[in-house]
Amino acid sequence: MKKQQQERTIKIRKESEAWKLQQHFGALTDRLNRLPDANEVQCNPQRSAPTGLTEMVF
């Protein structure tokens, strides 16, 4: 006899703190994934990466 899998969904109330956190996190990730426009690229000059993030090259 096979066991049947039950699918369940979790509903979060819009008034809850978890829903607000998810909305803020989603907005943040949308902003991070957005490509910068030409004006924004000109305003942010290129900088070198921190030495802790780069490997030594010989």
C-alpha cells in the first residue's frame, strides 16, 4: 500500500511582522538584481576590490 503525500501551504497574515519582513527582503533583492542606468554608472566611480576578497597572484 502506497502512502499518499499531502501538500500543504503556509499562509502568512498581512498584518504580521513576518509578512512585512518578506516584503522588505523582496524589495531589497529586486533592487540588487536591477541593472544600473547610465546616470548611476557615471556617479559611481570604479574602485578596486578589498585585498581580503582577492587572491594573491604570482
